[in-house]
Amino acid sequence: MEIEMKVKGLVVDPISKMPIVVLENP
């Protein structure tokens, strides 16, 4: 299961361990 933690517009992928900045919330 792919779990994404969204904190203040910041999406952290536990698999890639890479922080991704999102401009919009789906």
C-alpha cells in the first residue's frame, strides 16, 4: 500500500523517501 503523508503542502513518499511539493490538493 502506498501511503502519502501530506503536511502543509508537502507530500512525502515513504517508498522513494523523496519530499514532493504540491501546489494543489486533490
